[in-house]
Amino acid sequence: MELAMQEVEAVNAVAGDNPIKIGILSPMTRPGDAMAGVLVSRGARLGAEYLREHGGVLGGRNVSFVAYNDMATADHEGFPRSAVAGMAKLAMVDEVLAVLGQWHLRTTPWVAEMCEKIGVPMFVENGHSTVTHGRRTIYRTYFSIADRAPLMMDCLADIGARRIGIIATDTVFGQSMADTLQQYGESVHGMEFLRFDFAQESVLDWTEQLRQMKEWGPDAFINDGVNVAAGGGPVGNNYLILRQAIEVGLLPSVPMMVTFGFPMRSQDYWRMAGPGGNGVMWPATKFRPSWSEMTPIGRWFTDRFMQRYGFAPPDTCLSAFTDVTIIGQALEVAGTDSREALLDALESTEFDTWRGPLRFERGAEHWHHNPPELVVMQYQTVGQTFDDAAVIYPPNLADSKFRPSAADGELP
């Protein structure tokens, strides 16, 4: 929590008089994904800095943040109640103009419903496939489960995988992800699945299931763990599953795909996974620091992030940055700092973003949801950085072919 709040305090120290107040509601401690709050706060901080260095908003006003840990009472009240309490304070006590940072699918629908009832604009940072649908106040610039699942299964089909093993957490994200992947794989590609679900709050050992999977002989393994674990330990079950898959010999000989972009934090990934984690594939935003097609605002963000933090920015930081700068641009169009005027501007304006012009529409498929173009990335060398990772799918965007991992973790 301290790391996330340091980012918030750095913004507020230079916000000046009469700032534009934006709320951040993210997990900053266990039992949630505490790193999420850090990533969101870093991206949001850079968004506030960008607006300040480019003239401010509504006549030179700066952005300030009011941030709450949406896991504050989760241990005894549960995820939804804890998050909704934070949202109530932001909306009714702090009177923020807009909110961003919702990460867990277990909290977002309840927080979104509250925003809708009281008219607070909110940007979500997670993959809930329907949370924006039919709602005036909810927006997203990140990609959903429904966006990534077809890409993932099409990629596995392209490398010849027909028998797919899945280990999935029983969280809303884990089950929604596994269900969507399995339904698409069976109906579109005729794939076979061996799937094991587990209780996130109690399970720390998957060796028996992984041995059964190895005996079954999958063509690919999907690790649908997340960045939390039973007992609230420092290592998420995504990494625990990976390590145990190496121990039983499933990895690295069987290709592994994960369901969200935690390998993008390359320093953490290689420290946790070791050489046996080489060859990992994951769905990602079509973004990395070396890409030449980034717009000036995207280049500003990337350069500033790398200068400050010393590594390539994950796309989750980019999403929070984008959300803050969109709010700033919408306020300029609105000409006033009312929530209602901001909502009108969000629906009527074309915004300058790292990937070019962006609009929010009320479409049947993408209601208030404007996802980036997606790719599948793969680490093909032990110690490789996110910026150097191979893009292996789709074919029109790929810069490398899929490469199966050898028994020692290196790629032939």
C-alpha cells in the first residue's frame, strides 16, 4: 500500500489550489492483488503529470487524487462490501469528479452499479466482459475476457494444439476466463480439454492434477492462476502453479499460455519463474516501448515511465495513464467540472491517446468499451525483457514464429 500511496502523494504535493479531484479505488493489500494498486497509481500519476505539463485543465487547474484500498475490510466483509464502501466515500464524502482503478472482477459489478445510481463516471482496468454494457457511467480502454479469449485459442490452434489442459482458480476472473476459452476452443476448433478448478482461498498444491495432466498428454497448458494465493502469501498462485508444473515435468516441454500479462513485469517474472518459465505465451496490448507507431502522447508516457522506474511499462499502467488523460481532455470539452457535463463529453468527444484517436460508442459489442489491438507475446530467451519479447500472433502483426521450449528451458 505504501508504494501506491507514494505515487498519489507525489501528485497531490504539486496539485496547487482548487485541483480536479479524481478517485483511485484499487487493491493495495492482500487478500487482493496488491501490485495492481501500484501499477494503477503509477499510470495515473503520469497522467496527472502529463496534464500539468501541458497546460492543466479548465484554465490551468491540476489533477489531484483521493485513493482508497478497496481491500480495506475485505478480510471480514468480503470483496464487494469493502470496495463499495470505498466508492461511497469517494463519491459522497470526497466528492471526486471521476474514479478509476477497479481491478478485481469480484468487486467491479457492485462498484459499477453504485456509480450508475449516483452518476459518477468510472474507468475500469479489468477484463469483465459485460460491465460497461448498457451503463452510462462506466468506461474502459483496456481489453476484456471476450476480447482476448478468441485470440488465445486461435493462436494455440495455429501452433497445432488440439488437447488443452487448464488449471483455473475459482475466482470470477478465473472461471469466466476458463469457461470462455473452453467454449470457444470446443465450438470453433474442436479442441479437447482436461480442466481442473481449485478453491483459491484454500489450495496451494496442484501436483496431483499436474501429474494427471502430464499423463493425459496435452498439446498446450493454460495456467489460469492469478496474482494472489491462499493465506495471502507474497507469491501468487499463478507462479506457484508454474513452479509445480516444472517440478512434475509438465513444463517446459509442453507450451504454456497464461491468461493475463504478468510476464510483462519481466524482472519479477524471471525471478519467480526461473529458466523453466521460458517459452511462456500471454495475450497483450499491441504496445511496447520500441514500437515506432506510437503517438506523441504514448511516447511521452513511455519515456517518462522508463526514466522514472527503470523498466518498460506494463499495459495496465498505460491504461490508467490513458484514463486520466481522457478525463482531462473531456473536461476541456465540457468547460466545467460537473459529473454530468463530463459524462456528456465522454460520449461525444474524440480523444488523443497513445494508439491514435479514440471514441466511446453505445454499440452492441463495445458499449463504452474501446479495446486496443491485441497480440500474443512469447519469451524465447531466458531473461528476455518485455520490450524484446516475440510477437507470435496474429500472423499480420507477428515478428517471430512460435518456438517450442527445450527440456532445459532454452528454445531451440
